[in-house]
Amino acid sequence: MARKFNLRQFQTELSKRMQVAAETPALASRLGFQAAGMNWLLALDDIDEVLSIPPIEAIPGTVRWFGGITNIRGNLYAVTDLTDFLTGSPTQINHEARLLLVHRKHGINAAFIVQRSLGLRQPGQLTQQALENKPTYALTSYSEPDNTLWHELNLASLLTNPAFLSVETQ
């Protein structure tokens, strides 16, 4: 026998589930990566892609941390060595180094060289930490049960910082 389908019950249950989902704070995954010897988190909607380091064309007359430009599928991206920008020491480019493409919603074709990608992390599984000396451009700091420290990158602040936008040598 065919099982009867109760549309009213289905709609009521669906409505309840949608209400619970709307009231539950979203704990979206974050991309974990390493730069400046620290572990960073970045919201997935802040990046378009993570790539191996492609060829990068240096631009004369620019600061060292500005790596140059690269062509990704016909789009030019300004490449910044994030470790060098934050610490003054360049990233050692090896098989683990990656290029993070900033999401186009930020209105800038920017990319960051990072030491390595560390996969996805769930902020809901981390413990928020109140640090006295939070790193520059860190929104929030977290720790894992094994005491690994993570910092959520304040990408909007970084992308609008005059020091970041001034790549010409003085």
C-alpha cells in the first residue's frame, strides 16, 4: 500500500525547522592558513580560491612585500607576501606555499602569498581568547583544545589600510 503524504504536517515541520535554522547563529567554516609564523582564519566568503604559487611578474619601484602581478585565467591580481607585509621577512616559497585570491566582493583584485594552507576550521569548535597583545589585523583570537592559537584576519581593515595600498618605494 502506498503511504499517505500529509502535506499539512510536512509544511508545519518544515516551518519549524526553518525557524530554528534562522534563529541559530551561523558558524560557517573558516580557511586556516599560516603566515608570519602564525595560524590565521579567513571566512570562506572572503576568498575566491587557493592556488599553488603561479608565475608572478615583479614590478620595479615597489616595496619588497609587494610581489608583483599574476594572471589567473585572464584576470590580473596584485600579489602581496602577507608574511613580509606583517613582519618584514619574506615567505620562503616552497611546495607548501599558497596563493589566496581575495573575493571579488571586496572590489580589489588582490592575492596573498601564505606559508601554507591548513584546511578548514569550525569557529564553534574553538575557544575564544582575550589576548592583551593581539596581532595587527586580528579580529578575534581562538584556541583549540591542544592550545593551538588562531587569529581571525580582519581582511577589510587590511585591504583599506593606507600602508597596504601604498606599494611604491619611497
